[in-house]
Amino acid sequence: MKLLVVTLLASFALCHCAVKEEISAAEYLKNLNLEIAKRTNLETEASWAYGSNITDENERKKNEISAEVAKYMKEVSQDIQKFNWRTYQSEDLRRQFRMLSKLGYAALPEQDYAELLDTLSSMESNFAKVRVCDYKNKDKCDLSLDPEIEEVITKSRDPEELKYYWREFYDKAGTPTRTAFERYIELNTKAAKLNEYESGAEMWLDEYEDSTIEQQLEDIFEDIKPLYHQVHGYVRYRLRQHYGDDVVSETGPLPMHLLGNMWAQQWSDIADIVSPFPSKPLIDVSSEMAKQGYTPLKMFEMGDDFFTSMGLKKLTQDFWDKSILEKPTDGRDLVCHASAWDFYLVDDVRIKQCTRVTQDQFFTVHHELGHIQYFLQYQHQPFVYRTGANPGFHEAVGDVLSLSVSTPKHLERVGLLKDYVRDDEARINQLFLTALDKIVFLPFAFTMDKYRWALFRGQVDKSDWNCAFWKLREEYSGIEPPVVRTEKDFDAPAKYHVSADVEYLRYLVSFIIQFQFYKSACIKAGQYDPTNPELPLDNCDIYGSLAAGESFEKMLSMGASKPWPDALEAFNGERTMTGKAIAEYFEPLRVWLEAENKKNNVHIGWTKSDKCVSA
């Protein structure tokens, strides 16, 4: 009996000590989260200063502060080893410690980390500073990607002019970075191994907390591939009608310079020449926006109104005071790529966007404000949880709003679309237009990271890096460059996210789960009923739905405090990512395309490209 009492007392003492340590650990984490938020705020301010005014001095300050934060995080990583956190009863404490133990690039030795920052800055700066000469006036050599070159790529229908700008941009945005990119791959790999990952691919994929994520995406892509092939075949058929057999092959990959986008990631800007029913006007309210005197400020005010109509948070005064919503006219170089920023204080959130008054930019505004809403919803969380449930969730939120905003129903509601008749032909046109954005984007997004995963894993010899990129683009997207590329060229970094070391899987995940979110939100809003033709999914507007807003709030406010299946379940009761909602949305288009392509004997699929030569 005495032995039992002693054992029980010892057990109680151990239990009491464990509880005491967890209380101490909770207090430690509370203070640590506050300190990291303060330091990250300084780092973000420096990044903002550099991104909105690219100077050597701003670059020096940004890299200096980033190095200081990395050094501090390394000290934190060592400090948390004194806690026996893996044995804690509290899942919340274990999760915070586990997330804080991931160092990422901060695991690199100080000198290597500084070199990595310099390397990334040089690639990002190169991208931002690209200038090319005018096709028709070679004495004018100050054309930048945004807006001058992009405007030509989207609007010109002259194959030679398009080819010229494509080659000039890729030669300057990609090729000069090859040496820097090689060093970036080496340092990324070193950081991954210091974090006990096999490669940078596994380090990136670990953010999704699911060892099967790669295979899940392969399976979903296989499900979506037949629809993509139908869209691809139809676009090639229509491009041949427009440009002729000499410019577009009947069975080959699509020449990417003809697709209205520098990277052929979305093809909606050529809808005017490939739309199924040309006599039916496509929805483009850009001219109506100009006619009504829209400004970038008004576009953001309307985005704010959309969120508040659902009972979600209003934009803060800091947002209006500190954001850059239009391209500055003072001649400075800046990164114009639209981006949303969290400064890890209370209510300090911003957007940097060189906003133009166009329909596409109107949708982009809502997308970026989705990030801002996420920031505001989880800002009460500890620093370590102030991020999306997974990187794709952050991208998906704004896109759900964009899907709603782009519907005829919403554009009519806000007075931008007038006298629109939505018959079967108009519906197919609109679904096709959406597919040129959403379905076309999926293989592109997949290849951006599949390519880098292969390099991180050492699966491609350096002597074949450029052709390996084009081989993937051909395999998944069925596109090819307009001119022959060789290993003297280096084209992947001509995409901003590759130059800037931004993981791209988030966009692929986003484009899948946004349809899951959208379908669920539409049902909650009483805007979609699969049994009622009067309430189709592709014309659902969730504006003003408090029920949909409540689901968003429940999910967004969680931040990263739970694994992403928990966040998904909080929104719509599902725990797995699936392509079923995409298929449901585009089903009328799939049926129409299959019949139309069969009727016109359209070749589905593509032969191999000969546009990249290894040696």
C-alpha cells in the first residue's frame, strides 16, 4: 500500500511539473510571438520600401534587416530546444513550437543567407527593370512590361510584332539571371538539407501538411485534363481560322505569343478571336467603367463594399493612407505586380498595385482584397498562426469574390452591364471566357513548380535546364515559344514568381479549392440549386449574403491554427481537395465543346515541339 502511495505521489509530481512547464511554455510563446511580429514588421516595412522604390540603398536596408531577422530566428530555434514540447498535452502548444522550429532559409550560415538575399534581389531587380525598344520606333527604348508591353501582347494581332516583344522580354527578363539562378538553387538545396528535408521541393510541399499532396494534385489534374484538351483543340482550330495554316499548325502545340499573355498562363485576352459565338457580345465592361468615370480608388471602394455587404471587415484607415493603388508618376522603378501586404501590427494592411481602369483589373482588385480580408480576420491570432490554412487558401479567398463579381448578375447589379441577354449561346461564350482563365491556368501553374521541384531534386542536368522547362510547358499546356530557344537562353525566370522565389503551387491549389468554396457559398446564399435551371452555378452572386460571410469568417479567423482540412471543414464540411466543383461549374461547356470539336474534326492533343534545342 505504501509503495502505491509513493508511486501515485511521484506520478502527481511529474504531472504537476508537466503542467507547470506547459504554463511556462505558453507564457514564453506569447512573448515570443509578440517579439517576432515586431521584428517581422520592420522587415516588411523594408521590403515595402524596396518594392515600391527600387534603389541600391533600399535594397541594402532590406537585406540587412532580413539578415538580422534570420539571425534572430536561428537563436529562437536553438532556444526552444529547452522545452520538451513534443510531449505536451496541448496540441496548440505543440503546433506553435513545431511551426517555429521550421527555419527555412534562416537555417543557412550568415554569409550564405546574405548571399541568398543578394541573389534574389538581383533577379527580382532584373525583372523589374526590363525595358525594350518599340517595335515600330527603335529609338524609343523605355517600354516596361507593365503597362506598355502587356498592352501590346493582349491587344495586337500582328504575329511578327508579338514575336518581337516576346523575344525581347524573355531575352532580358530570363537569360541574364542564369548564373544567379544556379547559385539560388544551390543555396535553396543547402537550406533544405539544414532543415532536414531531402530538397527544396520537400521544404515547399511541407507547408501543405499532407505527404500525399503531390499525388492528389496529379490525380485532380488527370481528371481535369480532358476538358483542357477540348479547350486547347478548339482554340487552335479558331486561331488557324484567324491566322492561317502557316502560323498555326493543325496538330502541333500552340504558338504562345498568339495567346494574349506573355506566359500563356491565361488566354482570355484573345476571346475576341476565339469565342464560340462571335456575334454574341462578350462581357467586357472596361469601356463602361471609363464612361462612368471609374478610378482605381472607386474600384477599391467597391471591393470594400462587397466584403462589408457579407458582414465581413471594413478596410482600415491605414489601408487607405499607406497603400499604393496607382503607378507613381515620379519616374521611380517599382515592382508593379499586384500584391497584398500584412505588416503584423493591428490594422496595418496594404496593397501595392499599378491599377488600371479595366474589367480584368476590377477582378484583380477583389482578389487582392481577399488577402487583406484574411489578414484582418486572423490578426488576433499569435504571429505564428497569422497566415493561411495553407498557401493556396490565401489565393482562393479573393478568387471566390472574383468569380462572383465577374458574373452577369453582379455586373448588372452594380450598373456596369446593360441590356445583356443571357441565352444559351451567351452562356457558352461566358463559360468559355472563364475557362480561358481558370482551366487554362491549371497546367501552367503545375509546371511552374514541377520545373523547380525537378531542379531542387537534382533531376535535370544543368546543361538541359532551359529545354527541360519548355518540355514541361509542352507536355502539360501544349504550348511552345514563337522562336527556337537553346541552352544559351534561360526562360523560366521571365516569370516574376520564379525570379522572386515565390512558390507557385498555392495558385494551383487555389484554382481548385476556390470552386469548392464558391459552390458552398452559393448554396448558403441561396444562389445555386443544381435542380433549378434558374439558379446555375456560373451566374451566382454572393454579394450581400450574411450566411456566406459567416462561413468565410469562421474559416478565415482560424488562420493557420489548425491543419487545412479543418479549415476547409469549417467552411463547407469537406476535408479533401477535389476537382468535382470545377467539373460541375464547366459541365455545360464540356458537353458543347466535345460536340463542336467532333463536328469540325478538330484534332485533340498535340505533336511534339521542335522549338528548344539542347545542343
